[in-house]
Amino acid sequence: GESVGLHLPTLSVQEGDNSIINCAYSNSASDYFIWYKQESGKGPQFIIDIRSNMDKRQGQRVTVLLNKTVKHLSLQIAATQPGDSAVYFCAENMDPNQGGKLIFGQGTELSVKP
Amino acid sequence: NAGVMQNPRHLVRRRGQEARLRCSPMKGHSHVYWYRQLPEEGLKFMVYLQKENIIDESGMPKERFSAEFPKEGPSILRIQQVVRGDSAAYFCASLQGTGGNEEKLFFGSGTQLSVL
């Protein structure tokens, strides 16, 4: 079936370095993508989103890149901090009439070493 | 402006008992989504409700699970005769509308259900 998946289940980086978390999706009909951060015992926290008519979007210290040709999504975190340690999920939406119906990837655990 | 509120945060039930999970959406939001998260996995969509209507329950198990979002009060996810495999974190999220116009989906803190 169609799914969203992540290339790396775990990622360990040094504080201050940049982090890149990758995600592959298989549904070409998806037109909205979101990255969420989930800390232990908490709900997913919205980080940044991007629509299929864009290939890059920047936020504060975060950038999302979308490559529709190869169905690839990435999250870049600049100057990674210990507080960035969490599990990161990409998610996709295929139905604009159900904007909250998302397909989540498995997740990548980001560990930041001080 | 409170976010999405879920209670209880933790719920322990024995096999065969009923579990009732509550979700109060953000103020002004009338669209509610429930998700389930098993350990070390991503969230899985369960059901989408609007006030007094179930819009999409394609992710709900066919038996023992039900959801409602009454005109007044919180949305309820009900699991009857719980089994150990129901142990998971259940998250609720809400939207003001159907999701266009740059609406963002915000999640509650979840209810961790443990079945003994």
C-alpha cells in the first residue's frame, strides 16, 4: 500500500551542527506535507509545512525541502540544540476536504550531543 | 486560548473493561480527528468527526471501537471490552474548518491507555 517512510530511524548530531532528516513518500496525489516533533510523553508538535506547489520553505532554524520528482521530503535544522532532541515525523495529506487526515511516517529519533 | 485538551492523561484498564477517552478541541474548532500511536510507530488515523456527525471512520477497528462528537461537550472515543493490543497512546487533533487556507493541525497531549 501507499505509505510515508523515513530513511533513518536514528540520527545523532553534535550540538551546533546542522541536522537533516529525510522522508520518502509514495503517493503522488499528496499535496500537503508536514513535519512534526514529538517529545517523550507529549503529542506531536507542528514544526513546518509545505504544499506541493513549492519546493522549499523556511522557518526559524528549520527548512523543509520537497522533491516531487523522487517523492522525497527533508527537514533541515540549523545549529541543532539539545532541546531539538525528539522524534521527528513527516506526514502527508491527500484529501483537501479532510485536512486533518494525515499519513505519518515511522519517525526518526534525533539525539543531540552537548 | 487553551489548546486541544485530552483526559485522562493515563488510563489503566483490565481486559474486558471499557475505556472512555475525552477530547475537547480548541475553542471555535468543530472538526476533530483521533489517532492511535503504538510504541515506536507513527500515528495512525482512526476517525474524523464534525459536530454530531462521523465523517470518516475508515481507520477505526470494526468492532469494540466507537466515537462521537455531540453538539455539547467533548468528543469521546470509546473502546469496549479492551484487550492488551489496545494499549497505545491515543491522540486527538482539531481544526476550525476542513483544513484549507493554511490551517494547521494541532494535537493534544494524548491519553496513554494501558490494558493489564
